[in-house]
Amino acid sequence: MALFSQTSQQVFQALLWKCHVFWPVSRCQQLFAVSFSIPNREKVSYLSFMTSSSTALPVDPKGSDAFPTKKRSEIDYEEERWDEETKEISEGKLHFSSSVGAPKKQLMSQILSRRKFTDIQPPEKPLQAEEWNRLREGFRSPEIFEEVMFNNMVRCNSPIDVAKSLLTHVAKSNGDIAYGLLVKYLALCVHQGQTSEICDVYDIMKIRFKILESGAYNLIIRGLSNSDQWRMALTLLEEVKKIMIPSRTNYESCIKAACRHQEMNLAFELYHEMLAKDLVPTLDVLQAFFDFSRGMKGAELQNQLFGILLYLRENQIYPHKTFMRSIKLWFESIPGKNWRGHLTNIKDSGQCPVCNHQLEDSDLTEEEYNNLRERIIRDVIHGTDPFRKTTPQEFEAFQTFVENRLPFDVVIDGLNVSHIKTRKMQCENLFDAINCLAKENVRLLVLGRKHMLINSSNWKREIMKEMQNKADFFFAENISEDDAFLLYATLRSGKHCKFVTRDFLRDHKACLSDSLTRHLFRKWQRGHQMVFSPSVEGKHINFLPAFRYDCVVQTTGDTWHIPYKDIFEEKYSYRVPRKWLCIRQKR
């Protein structure tokens, strides 16, 4: 039996047109029954619909606004996770209805049970009620049969009519369809581009619920954005804004739809709105602007795209090779501008071998350095409560230790470096790093922890003693946070001093109160953070020298220099790329 027959669909649409959201219970029952072809005796009491989602709320017939307030951090967390959640739907990791009120042990047991059934093959054609009943009865855990089956339908990309037959069976048997099953069906429709089904399910859900959770909105907007009904996604985005902060996925789906239809002004309007809400765009959506602007005229459009390149500069974001090629092709497609791009490696001196332009120096001026040092000591080391994982007495002892031994040439985060190779003892990793740096006759400060002084399988006393003959060591308490120690010792040692850690130090940049200081901090970091480079045979640790030139997007007006990485990296990295795209305008 089809879930939506042509006749019932016409009735359904007519009912939607006539009625507003807060229908009386009887009308909601009527609509739901028509939509799912449920006989009158099996009509559902829509108020009994249960869900564990705190944002998917049944419509209150009295029209009261019962919406739980969420912290921004909670919303951000949910938004960032949804790209993974569509995959998790098929793995049975998302559970919207069966976990209501379940104790932790019971919930974990349910999750583990669902994961056992990821190899179940859904039927290839729609089944009748008695056939679904036989399958359910033969299933080891019949209470989760429908959910497991839908998980595997999503995983296997089953035909829509198979999923419909299971939904129809559930609706007839239970008089209700769990929220989680509707979301899984929705995910399947989105994956297959079933626009009419997406619209139908959304119409049902918005009647049954006053507010959906963010994952459902993400799916619906994504599905509509990829269809000829893409403007409906814009309307839904406006609805979402009234009840929550739209997710990055919401915005990016609409931006890509606008780009595909060459409505670049709309796309950039959404992009700037997204930035204003502190949502960080993915490289994928930034690349879309360049892909769909290719060959288009207009000074305003060019300035907007230049603005994206400056956004990459400001945030030290490096495009991957595919994104870089999109940038190159866009420049070369601008009518009448005669841009040409070349891939190159910048010389150690900072000169581009293609256009002979000298890139910006990585060094700060004396004034910039002094200002940065004062601000970091004030805002980061003292202003963000450095004693959260240390004590005032310990930090004061460290300051005295440093002042009596200044200046250092290299400051090393010992615990961080000790984990660089997992197959070696931690003390051996640190020993290799110290030996490599000591060859240059530099003064080294190693920040360690007191547990390193206890003879153990990872920290051999004789090796520790040998290291202490080659470098100064400060051993902090095992629970101490050493980033503040690292920054303080490096900055107090002077402009020449470098530091060694694999951390990106993002938290410390965020503590700085203005964009100029944050820019100086990143520039200083790029010129002073030494990068690990394993030897050819992989037995030793080497360090690449810090660049003399600044490794960020740069422009002179008629040239652009864009550093890029060969592969996509989801997370920020302390490693800066060695490959560049040089684009110049020939006159």
C-alpha cells in the first residue's frame, strides 16, 4: 500500500491550505489518518506522541509557547555534529523516541543492541502487514525492530516504497509513528532527492509538532535546497530563525542553492549573515562561491570574492588543492582582466620565483613585538586566570626561574614533544628532539612535569640526567597547564626565541581582546613555532626552520599569493604549507 495515494494527497493538501497550525485535536487526528491511510478506528491520539527530543514539541492546542531555552554552546554542539549524524542515523546511534526516561545503563544497552544489527539486509520490495509481522516476530529484539530496519534502509539506500510500506504498517499497528522513524525516513528521502516526499513529511511534522529539533530542520532545508523547490528552503530558514540560531548546515545549504542558480547577491547576503552569527563557514561553501562565479562580470562580485580571500588570511585558513584550483580558474575566467595563475614554491628568502615579488616578512617590528608581549602577559597569562591548573606560588617560582636564566633560544613543551612517536619511549622522543636542537649550540628550556623525575617505563632516570646536561628543565606539578609557561618564557627571551609544541594555541588567540592583536599573535606564532619533520628512515626527529616570510594569503593589488595544502584538513594545524599559488595580472 502506498503511503500517500493521489486522492489522499489531494485531501491532505486541501486540509493544509484551509487550516492553521494550532488545529483542534480532532482535525490533527483526521489529517494524520488521511496522510497515512489509517482507518477511522485506528486514528491516533496525537497528544500521546512521545519523543526524547527537547526541541521537537507536540503542538499545544491552547497555543502556549513552551520552548526550552538552550545555551548557545549546546546549540553550537548540536549544529556541528549534524553533518556526522546523517551517517549515524544508519548506524543506529541516534534514538529519538525509545530512550525517553531510560536509565543510563539501559540506554547504553539499547545502543549496543542496535549496533549488533548493522548487517541486516532490508527487503528489496514493499511488504504487506503480515510479512512485516513475521519479520518482526523472528527478530531477536522485536522492541527495536522498526528502528533497526530503518537504520539499515538508510545505510543501504533502500527504495522509498519499501520504507513507505514499513511506515504504513507501523501507523496501522501502533496508531502512531515515532519521531525517530520519521527523521530516518526523511533522511532517506533527502538522500534520494525525493522532493515531494520531503515536503509531505515536513507538512505532517509541523502539524504534529510546534518545534522540530535542529537535525530535522537541517535535513529538510538540505533536501529542499537541492531541488527545484530551493526557495522553500529560504522560507524555512526564516522560520528557523524565529525559534533558534540556524545551524551552519542550514545557511550553507541555502548559500549553495543560491550559487547554483547564479543568485550571487543572495548567496553573499546569507554568507555575511552567517559570519555575523559567529558560524564558521566550511571550505566547501567558500569554494562554491568561486565555482559558480566563474566567468561572471561585476566589480561588486569581484570585491566579495576578494573578501573571502582576505577572510582566509585573517583566520590563517589554507585552502586544499581542489579549492585552490577553483580560485585559480575563477581568476583566469574574469572577462578582460587577464589574470594568470602558477603553482610554485617560495624561496627561503621570501621571493616568489614566478613574479619576483617579495612576500611579507614574518618578523614583527620592535613596537609590534613589545605591544604583543605586553598584551599576552596581561590578557592571556594573567587575564584568563592562569592559576586554574597551577598555583600562584608555582607560577611565581617559574617567573623567578626564567628571569635568572634569560635569554633562551628555544622553549620546548616537553610532555607534548614526548608523544610525537607512539612506538618509542616518551623520554626517547624528548631526548631525540633535544639532541637535534642542541647541535646548533642554542640555549634550551624544557617545560616538564614532576612525574618525569620518577623512574618508570617511559621515563628512564639515566636518560633524564643526560638531557638535563644539555638543557634547562623546569618541572611543574603534574596537573599544571603549561601553555602559559611556554608563552611567558618565549616572549621574555626576545624576538629571536622560538618554541616547540604541536598545539595550535587557539585558546590563547581567542583571549586577546582585539583583532589587530590576534593578527600579530598569529603572525608571531607562524614565525616562531618550529615544525617537526621526521627523517627519511623515520628514526630521528628533525625540525624545519621557521619561515622568514609570512605564510598567509597576500596581495599587492595586481598579484595574489595563496598558500595551499595538498589535502583537506578539517582541523586547524600548527603546520603551515610549503606550496603556493601565484596569481598575477598581466598588463
